[in-house]
Amino acid sequence: MAATDIARQVGEGCRTVPLAGHVGFDSLPDQLVNKSVSQGFCFNILCVGETGLGKSTLMDTLFNTKFEGEPATHTQPGVQLRSSTYDLQESNVGLKLTIVSTVGFGDQINKEDSYKPIVEFIDAQFEAYLQEELKIRRILHTYHDSRIHACLYFIAPTGHSLKSLDLVTMKKLDSKAHLPFAVIGSTEELKIGNKMMKARQYPWGTVQVENEAHCDFVKLREMLIRVNMEDLREQTHSRHYELYRRCKLEEMGFKDTDPDSKPFSLQETYEAKRNEFLGELQKKEEEMRQMFVQRVKEKEAELKEAEKELHEKFDRLKKLHQDEKKKLEDKKKSLDDEVNAFKQRKTAAELLQSQGPQAGGSQTLKRDKEKKNFF
């Protein structure tokens, strides 16, 4: 029997019975309050707006304190989100407040993609919480929940129509912020009548921060902190995060029902996805193996071709070497023959030179003898 069927039967068979006396579970709300106070609360605000619109001043005014932070400049290459967390205490209630501000928003020449880092940041906080929730050993009771509970979008009070950047960004954040307020923030106190009040002095007059006839600061504070802070936290978890979680799990292939609209448990979905994943993995392994075998064959063919070319080159070089060697041997033989012939001619010449003086002497003696006989 499925878990949903059991739950339905239990709900249908529920009966209301009277109590004979006091039991004590009427203190559950008090227990919940004490538990919540002891654990403390967290609240995360995202402030979106161009540099110099007074985002930091409004935060200081809302929480009646001075938050330390680095001043932003107009020289940022892109939009960056800077997160700062503070521990606040009011009476016996502790609040871990995280303020995320957009640094460099609207300072670029090309503002087409200025909204993307903001949307990606919001989704990244949902993704971080989802990954923590999906762990086998979860520590959600001590996990620092960084999901954005409220997004305040600051519009420049120029008196003209909204900029295209404002329209595009607010459309992208449409499912995460809704009500418009005209707000003045100030941490300075001015004397108005006999009282010191937070106000901002302008050349044309003085604007009182907490005067509802001057601005909507009180309405914003009531809505954001005193009345709806817990609702915003709950909406973030039950609506915005659940929507992100559902879409993310559906992208991963997890569903509550099968194609026949029958209940489908998470275990069955996991097994189905696991088998599907293993099938795809085996398919990819086979494709990679075939690709590897093909690459090996191609490499072997390349190596064989290279080896063949090397052998042919070696044979050509060997033949060329043999031809050069034969030419050198023939030239050496020719030189040796010329040297031997030269030596023979030299020997003959030396012999003729040695025989020449002897022949000349004998002819002289013969002429002298003939001359004596004559006389």
C-alpha cells in the first residue's frame, strides 16, 4: 500500500474527542517561541540599484545602526555582489542580518547583461540550500541560510520615466519583489520644532524620514521588519525555494507520478534514473572504446606509413652511399694508377740522366784517339 493511501485513510478515520482535564500541549506555541528565541533568526536582504542612490544609508536607517562597509566606486568592470553579515540584538531576540549589495550596477556602458549576476546569485543561494538538503547527513539546524528573503530595488529619483535597465531587471526579479515605495533614508538628526528627528536637508526644504506625509519609510519598515519579516522568510522557503527545488528536481528527472499519472516514489525514481544513467554510461563507454580502437587503428596505420617512408628513405640513402662509395673507390684507383705511372716515368728519367754522362765520356776518348792516328 502506498504511503499516500495510508495517509488518506488516517485522515478519513480521524475523530475529535474531548479531554477530561488539562494535559499541557496548549503550551506548544510558547515552546515554539522559546525555541525560536534561543536559536535566533536570520534575515537576508538584497539591495539592487545604481551606485550613489543611498542603499547603505537606507539600511543604516532601517536598523538604526551604522553598518561598516567599503565605499563603492564607479570603476567596476562588471556587476559584483558584496555580502556582509551582522549579528544584531534587540531585547532578548537575536537576528543574523545579511545585506547583499550590487557593486557597479548600472556603471557599465553596455548594461544589457547587468541583471544576470543578480539572478544567478539568487539562484545560487537556492542551489546551495538544495545541495545541503539533499545530503545524507544534513546539518540544516546550524546551516547558514543565505537565501534572499527580500529584494529592494532602488530607482533614481530623476522624475523621468524608468530606465530600460530598471525595466529589464525588475522583470527578471518579478517573482521575488512587488511593492513600490518612495523612501528617504538618513542617519542624521535635525531639530524640527522642539524635537530631534531623522531628516534630510535639501535646498528646497526638509524631508522627515519618519513622517508618512513626506515619504514611505515607516510603511516600508513596518512591512519589512515589524509585520512581515517572518512571512517573507516563510515565503522564501515555501514558495520561491520550493519552486526552484521543483524545477531543479524535474530537470534532474525526478517526478511524483509516472507516465500513467500513478504515484511514483522517490526510490523508484532514483532507481529508474540510476538504471538510465548506467545505461547511458555503458553506451558512452562503448562509444569511447570504439573511438579508442578507431584511434589506435588510425595511429597504427600512421606509424606503418611512417615506418614505410623511413625504410624507403633508408634504402635511398643506402644506395646513394654505395654509389658515392663506388665513385670514391674508382677515383682512388684512378689516382693510384696515375701515381704509379708517374713513378715509372720518374724512374726512367732518372735512369736516362745517370746514363747520359758515361756515353758522353766514351765518345770524347774515341775522338782523341782518331786525332792521334791522323797525325
